Amino acid sequence: MHTLQNILHICLLPLSFPDHELLTELSSVLGEIFRIPVVISNKHFSLEDGKDYVRNQYNSTWILAQILEQFPEDSYKILGVTTVDLYVPVLTYVFGEAQLDGTAAVVSIHRLRDELYGLPKNPQKLQERLEKEAIHELGHTFGLIHCSQPQCVMYTSTYAEEIDFKPKYFCHSCLQELSAKSKK
Ligand SMILES: [Zn+2]
Ligand SMILES: [Zn+2]
């Protein structure tokens, strides 16, 4: 059990993400929630080929594929964190995307910032929203699907302010599923 836990870790990958302080905060929260080590990668790669110049957004599915291509197959969980606006072709935008029961996930702070909606900057709120969305996307990589329980981080949020109503924690049943899956 101990050896297993030493190998397993979450890798945070900054993708054009200059705010190192926010990442450091995020890494400690993720470590507390998932109870595995979190490292911040210094690998660099360009997002340019994932940009749709008409939409002025970046394809999150393309980013996931890039992450998987750049990391060794035995990587445990890799979460890209970015400032660019993400989309999948069928949706106007996404806060993030993850491989269900897989390795890679990506999350963006672009639409989590109050100033995008004409409100004053709120760094505390931004940090909390990022934590929740990062935990949510990583939850998907552990095989968790959306939860019907509004008091669960796996509850789905369409608008940024909806994220504020859910906690950064898993409900009892998601937590049970998570611990069963992460022991695999
Ligand atoms: Zn989701
Ligand atoms: Zn739940």
C-alpha cells in the first residue's frame, strides 16, 4: 500500500498559466482531497495548434490528446491548468474536460473570473471555483460521473455562479466510489 502511494501522484501542468501562486494553492488542496502527492510540471508545450481562430477558443479534446502524447503511458493523473477559453465542438464553452476513468484532464480559469461578467475581480472566489472544477475534472478521471446531489463537487455546473453553490467535497456515495476506484 505504501509503495503504491509513493508512485501515484497528480501532475499539474500549467498551460500558458502564469499565476504560480494560484497553482501552488491548488496543488495543496488537491493533495488534501485526493490524499496523493501533487507535483507541478515544468514541461512546456504550445496550445497554438488547438486554437480555433473563428471561435477564438481552444479545443479541450485536442488539449487532452496532446497531454497524453507528451506524457509517459504510466502517468497516473495529469491535470492541465490554463487561462485560455475552452470549447468542445457541440458546446459554446466548457470549464474543463476529462477522460472518464482515464489519465488526462484540463481546466480553465477563463470563465471562472468575475471580471468576465462585468463584476469586480475576486481572487478568493476565483481560487475556490478553480479548486472545485479541478477536483470535479479529476473526479471524472477516477471514473466518477455527474452526481444528482447538489452538495457534491461532482454536481454539474453550467454557469460560474452555480459553482459557488456546491462544496469542493465529494458526497458520501461519490467518495465511496472514488476510494474503490483509486485502489484499483
Ligand atoms: Zn463534469
Ligand atoms: Zn456525489
